[in-house]
Amino acid sequence: MIVPSSYHPQAELEQTIADLEALDDWNSQVMAETEIGVFDWPLRSHEVYLSPIFKRLLGYRDHELPDALQAWLSHIHSDDYDRVTSALERAIRNGACKFQTVHRVKHRDGTTPLFLIKASIVRNSKGTPTRMLAAVIDLTAVAEELQAVGV
């Protein structure tokens, strides 16, 4: 006798979709609550996804700053620009899988917040860099607290 299967691919698919949506909601909430911006840069492109939080950290609403490489680079403080871009180019060229920098940026209001960027450089099976995924954190308040306590 053949017993009917209890396997229901449609129900399983729907549950997987619901689980992924819940994870995406959780991730979005964590990023918003912690004010962590992100960017996603396909390295062969001048287009870069700059998250609304990242744009807000620079003083812009989402629609006010284009998703473009130059939009990010143009906000690096001029005194830090060469150091940051040189280190980034070396990391990409020399096979690094991680990139990290602390640098000042030019905020829309004229201030110069201090940003930490922690990135992963994704490479294909041949080791060719294909994209960079990064978290962006404003360290300004932390730096001010450390300075206030003499560290």
C-alpha cells in the first residue's frame, strides 16, 4: 500500500519565504536602531548602493544623494582622501578579503564626523574582486567620550 506523502513543497516554500522576510525585517530594525549604514559596491561599476542610513549619517535624505561611487568618495575629508583611497586600492589589488578605515567625512552641515568603515571584499573563484560590502558607523560620539575621559 502506498502511503500519501506528508511533504508539501508549496507550504515549505511559503514558510521559507516567511522566515526570510522575518529575518530581513529583523536586520533592517537592527541597522536602523544602531544607525549602521551600509553600502554595496560592484567593483566594475561606478554605481554603489548607499543605504538611507548611510546617507542620513552624511546629512542627506535618501533621494538627495545619488547611489554613485563619487557620492561616497566626494564626502571623504580632503586630509584623509589620499590615505583612504590608496589603502582601498591596495586592499583590492593585493588580494585582501577585508578592508577597514577610520576617517573624517564632510557632513552636509559643515561638520566633520569620524566614520569607521568595515568592509568585505568579495572575490570570485579565480580571486578576482567582484564587490565590496561595507558597514558604516559614525564614531564621533565615541571619540568625544574618549577625549572627555582622557583616553
